[in-house]
Amino acid sequence: MKRILVSWSSGKDCAWALHLLRQQSGIKIVAMLTTINSEFDRVAMHGTRSAVLEAQASAAALPLWKIPLPWPCSNEEYECRMAEVCLRATSEGIEAIAFGDLFLRDVRTYREKQLQSTGIEPLFPLWDIPTQELALDMISSGLRAKLVCVDSRQLDPSFAGRDFDAALLRDLPASIDPCGERGEFHSCVYDGPMFSHPLALDAGETVDRDGFIYADFKLAKTLDHDRQPAPDIPVRQSKTPSPEPSVRTFSL
């Protein structure tokens, strides 16, 4: 059996990648791999609370590898942390890491370059699937997600907090990718065929951080003293890294 890690951002694309991989023979999904902004204890890029992330891992019946990143974090520090992860992975017989990337060639090239000398194979289960088709397949198969971050320079802030559903796809401007692959929005999955049960989420505050609109969600019935601060900074502007990708614009 080929042992695989799934790069897990908490969003719909990685969740769907997990779902597709589980339908393939000869594969064993070993764990989810997630980078965490240690300053706020939230998923890097999406701003998802750690408690929600852990509930996702439980619903997917998978161990969770959390990779804490300091804030601010240099690209050198990011790559050092990821090199440590790769060493751990190879020591545990893991042969590949699967990513939920859809079509951004620069992102794929960067991942392939970083893994080239590690002995770990990068996998892209969703690569080049037309995104309108992909979005409709996700929704019709029961995937449910909330838009947790919206780049207001690309998409109206009112979309923050909405469900990723057919109504949302109809309302998206023509310039916006249906899956938000260019960084227009990010999501948090709370149900789907990759989970044994749905997560119950309560909506919290919506905040504007330098043009990024974060809609906060917490597990239902979480006590007030367990509340975490809203993400204080935008994590990236686009999924496309610069020629020398910075961790501010590129992560798992």
C-alpha cells in the first residue's frame, strides 16, 4: 500500500482530494498535514480555528500533523519546518503528499521543486479538472463548506460566511473562479463524503483585515472562554507564489 499524507488547509479542495484518493486502490492515507499560525492558533491562510481543524480530522478518522509557523515567518523558516516534516514522513514510510491544487502551474512547480530531493512524491488528484464541473460535483455529492475568507479586492465582502452551494455559484461574478483558485475566497468544510458525520458550526464575528474579510466559525456549544481571537493579518493575496515564494503568499 502506498502511504500518503494529505495537505489539509481545512477547505473544500483538500477535502475533495481526500475523497478521491480514498476511492483508489493501493493507497493508504496516513494523516492530514496542516500549517498553523502559532500566533493565533489558526490554520494558515484560511483562519480556521484549531478546534474546528481537530474536529475535521476526527470526522475524517485521520491523525493530524500540525506544523506550527511563527508570525512573522520568513520563507527560509517555512522551508526549514517543511524539511523537518519530510524527514519525519520518510522515516515513517510515507511515499507521497497529496495537494488540492487545481490549475496554477507556478504553485505546482514550487511544490515539485521543494519535494524533489526528499524522496517524497507530490500528488495532485484534482489537477486540470474544469473548476465549474468540479464545484458542481462537490456540491452534488454532499460536500458542505463555509466561505471563511474573502479577498475584497476581487469579491464583494458580502460573500464571507456564505455556504459554498449552487446559489453561491450562480451569484459569483463571471471573473471569479468557481473554486476560488486564484485566492478570491477560502473555505472551511463541515460535511461531506470524506467525513463520518457533519460538524456543527456557530457563526462568530466577521472582520476586515487589510482587505481580507474573515468570517469566523467555531464549534457549536464552545464556551465563551474558549474563544480565539479573529485572525489579525491576511495570510496571502493569491495562490500564485512570487518567483521566490514567501510563506505569506504560499503554504500548504
